[in-house]
Amino acid sequence: MKRIIGAVFAVCSIFVLFGTVSAEGPKIAYIDSQKILYESQAGKEAYKQLNAMKDQKSSDLEKKQDRLKTMSEQLQAKSATMSTSAREELESKYDKELKDYNRAVKEAQDSLRQKEMEFLKPFSKELDEVIKAYSEKNGIDMVLDKQNPAIVYATQKIDITSQIISVFDKHNQEKKAKAK
């Protein structure tokens, strides 16, 4: 029973605090960051550069893949008629080429990921500044991102963290006093 009364007190306190934030309630909006990234001019330019880089790396990888395919076909076609040492040498070359190809694929992926981050970091910073300015101009208290469940922007007037800390501390003090 004491827990229920304490919980009801805490919930009522939160509602009282929410009521003091604004009589009409906070103005909340959302954005779709993925759509902004793909449809904005800056995003299109960044992806144009990334796609050019991706195409170049894909072309290089296709050449290596073709070389591997040729070696594999040689192994299958000639392995029965080759001497053991010649077959082992060809298998060794194939294994080396396969490792080289796998390394090149990983390096290409890492390089593209790094370039994407290089392009997106300034893009993201500028977008945050634009969102903040737009929100302040239009009286928006909080902006959420549809793609990423996070708050992109929030005004201090809707931040009730310190009030919740006070209520929570008071609740815990009362709980300790009753326990004694």
C-alpha cells in the first residue's frame, strides 16, 4: 500500500511539473534524415562522389574476380592431367590470389565506409545547425528523427530532468524515512 501511494505521488508530481512547462504543450516535429540525405543537393553531391568511387573499386575487384575465375577453371580442367607439383603450384597461386581478392574487398569496403563518414560528418553538423535555426524560428520545442529514435533538437523549456531528480530524491528520502 505504501508503494502504491508513493508511486501515485511520484506520478502526480510529474504531471504537475509537465503542466508547468506550457499551457498548450510542447510543439514536437520529426524529420526523415534518410530522405534528407538522399534528396538534398548536398546529399546528392556526396553520394555522386561516393558512387564514382564505388564504381572504380568495383571495376578493380571485377578484374581480380575474373582472374580468380580463370584460375579456377584451369584447375578444374587441367588438374587431372597435370603433374602433382604443377597442380600444387597452381593451387598455391589460386589461394594467394583469393587471399589478395578478399583483402582487396575488405579494404574497398573500409575505404568506402571511411569516405562516407568523411562526407557525412560535415553534412550532419550543418544539418543540425539548420534544424536548430528552423526550430527556433518556428517555435518548435523538439525534433525527432524518423530513421533514428533520437532527439535531434530540444529546447531547454521542455527539459524536466532537474525537476524529476528533485521529485525522485524526495521520493527516496520519504521511502528511507518510512523504512526506519
